[in-house]
Amino acid sequence: MHLTLRIWRQKNSDSRGQLVDYQVDDVSPDSSFLEMLDLLNEELILKGEDPVAFDHDCREGICGMCSLMINGVAQGQDREKVKAITVCQLHMRNFNNGETIVIEPWRAMAFPVIKDLVVDRGAFDRIIQAGGYVSVSTGSAPDANAIPIPKKNADMAMDAAACIGCGACVAACPNASAMLFTAAKVSHLNLLQQGQTEKHQRVVDMVTVMDAEMFGSCTNHGECEAVCPKEISLDFIARMNADLIKATFMGVTSKMGRNGTK
């Protein structure tokens, strides 16, 4: 396959970026999108040019580090109709020979560009840090049946915990909202008995940090759910909003500072 790659190049967060065209030949239809970028970088290095910086790690669809906007779609559009994939699972047979592919980083104020296609997703870490704990006794592991958990709650908690924090929900949202991510991280703890002690404080603190990180508001477009590689449901946003409303009526206030830290 012969392809034209229109890639966003940006030296650092303080520099102005631009789309630059590159030509790649002899791309196998069975190679992954990241393998195609590897091929391009090998050619650039041989020419003495700066390779394209992009995030990657497991290359098995587990970590979400490889996230990119491809032709305007977060994680790319899989024409094979395989749902819930990350960029590393996207194969080049989804593209046509001679096609021009536009490759960009996540576009959100909360995700500043570090270089080229790499963005800083530290805002997600700070949201997790605001409420990612439970008050339980330490020591040896308790018996598996010591705390009975209804199967419905256990299943929902596992569905929420599947979130890998890739940021596709933010990139796809017209408002760059992090509601789906935050709702998943709140819900997977709040659904379990072990998380009940901090339930209302957790949701208030995590939403406070989310707002402090300058993510946009949710206006129910549903784009987040459509591109999520783990198919996190919008239902978790409704659940988080319900917990937040209850916490507000209970008079729970955030322990986080104006800058999102304790």
C-alpha cells in the first residue's frame, strides 16, 4: 500500500504546530497502525530527520497509551466493524491504497501537547488521586465471601473499572468533557460496599478536581460512549450525577483546594 500521512508536528507545548505530509510505501494491509508509524519513523531516521513522537506501550489494546485522532475520529474508524479497539488494534486494511490519512493528537485544553502526537494526560491522574481510595482494615486478605456483594453491583463495578483512561471520551466530546472517565472511576468504587464510607465525599472531590482541570461540561452528545474502547456506558454519568446531587443535599463540601489539590 502507498499512503499519504498528514501528521501534526509540534516541537513542544510552547511552539506552534502544523500538519506535515509524508509518503509511505510498501505498507502491509495486515500491519497495525502503530507498525505503519514505525515504518515511517525508520525512514525519517535514515534520512536524518526527527521521527514522529507518539505514545505507545503494550500494543495489545490494554493500556490506551496509543490514542490518536485518525481522520477526525478518536481511536480511528474500524471499517471491519470491530467494536472497542484502540489504535494499536487498528489494521491498515481499513484504509485504501493511495488514501490520505490525517493523524492528530487529542485536542483538549486539559491535555496539552508535549510533542507531536504526545499529550499530557496527567489531569486524569489527578482526578483519580482525588478519590481513588477506600477505608478498609489493612492486614491479611479477608475471606472472599466476608463481604457479600450483589452480582448486579459487582458486574456494574467491573464494567466501570474497565476504563483504561485513554482520553478518547474527552477527544471525541465537542466540549472536551471528562464526565464519562470521572463517572467510571467514581462508580467502580461507589458501587461496592467497601467504598461506601467515602462515597459522597469521593464524588464531590473528584468532580471538583475535574472542573479545576478545565474539562468542559457534558451536554449529552454521546460521542464519548461511541468511541470508548472499553464501551463504558453513559449510565455511569447518570449514576455519578445522582450521587453528586445527594452529596450536595447532605451538605458535603470538597476537601480539594481551588487548584484541585488538598
